[in-house]
Amino acid sequence: MMKLTARWLIIPAFTVFFTCTAAASDLTGQQLAQKVFDRDRGQDVTSSAQMVLVNSSGKKKARKLVTLRVTENGLEQQLLQFTDPADIKGTGFLTIEQPGWETEQFLYLPALRRTRRIVASQKSSRFVNTDFTYEDMERHPVDNYTYKITGSAKVGDIECYILESSPKPGVESQYSKTISHVTKESYVPLVAEYFDDKGTHIKTYKVMKLENVQGIFTEMVISMSDLKKKHTTYIKLESVDYNKGITKDDVSRNKLETPL
């Protein structure tokens, strides 16, 4: 997540199959989207993860990273830092949500010893050569999109709503539409298919392992696949701790250039 995928940093192999039926819920699409947005993800979280990039030839590149996230007054700050291998170690990424839903993003590059701000024109760019873009790395207000529930489906043995979302006129996005499969029990998006402005399905996000950790449904293994480039990014959580009392000072620009 990231969009209904929201933040992947808590940070999807389920055999995925679809059994489409008429939507049998009293929920509206807007209400379902709000439940996804509002679901419990902890007031703060500390995690470590392994990332694997797989190209079209099957060649793999492994990375390790740590993440801190804290929520205050409904707004999030999140700090990610790569710890391995040497060519990316120390690279940091900070996201700060501001009142009014302006989201600031900063990328620290240790080789250049400088931090740069990610501007709106860069939001569709790939985040450090992964299959996530900078747009995927931030939350978006529910009211910026229109929604409809188009049916039900099973992902593995989990019952899901099928939720279609599209940006409202004037809302900038690289995606014209997203179709998500959202669990009926916990409101976690297990699959999200992304479409470009020509209506072409270009990317797919999947939750491959979902666990209840400290009472919070947590995406333990996820993937994001670029269908055009035939490239996939996998992320597996190695550890996750919720509600340990970290503060905004632990997730700040002052910490961005400091090893976690």
C-alpha cells in the first residue's frame, strides 16, 4: 500500500483464482475504501526485510532494509533505509504526510552525500530500480477517487470484495484505474491490478503471505510485478514490532542521513 495497496513496508505463493459473483454487500465502494484506509496498522512499527529483484531473464538481486513508521493525529511519517549490499547501503527514503494531504518525500544518496526532494513530476519514476514508483510509496486521500464494488472473489481460500477505483478529474496519477481484491474479514488488499491511461493492465501487486501479528493483519511477503518489463520485486519481512513507542523525532529529516 501505498492507493489501496498502501504502505508496502509492512510490507504478497498464494495460488490466486477468481470466482466472480454479484456483490452481496451493503457496503458502498466508498465505504469499503475508507475501511481499507482506516484499518489498524499500529501507531508505530519497526521492521526489517529482505528485498529481491528478479529481471526478465530470472536474474536475482538481493537487498536488505529497515523501516520505521509512526502515526500522529492521523498522519504518517515513514523512514526506510537500505543496509545491504554495499552499492545501496545507507540509501534512505523519508515520507512525511502534511495536513491537507500534501506528502513530502526525500531520498538520501550516500554516494553523493546529499538529500533530494521528490517532486510531483518524478512520482511515476521507479523507486531505486524496484517495481514500485514514488506514487506507490505514499497514501492518497479516499476522497480523491471514485469507487465501485463489482463482485466477490476468492484469493486462495480467502473471500474478497472486488473494488475498482479511479482518480477523480484533476487528480494526478499514472494509473487510470486500479482493481483490488480486498479481504472481507480484515480489509487488506491481497491483489491489486494497475491500468495505464490507455486501459492496459501494466502492474500487479500481490500479498503472498498474510499473518496476524500482535493483533494486526500484516503483509509478511509481497510482490509487485511490472508486466511490460517482465520484472518483479519481492519483499519478505524478517521481523516486525508494533507500538513500541517510537516518535516523530525517530522518523525525521535529521535521521534520514543517519544509519538506523
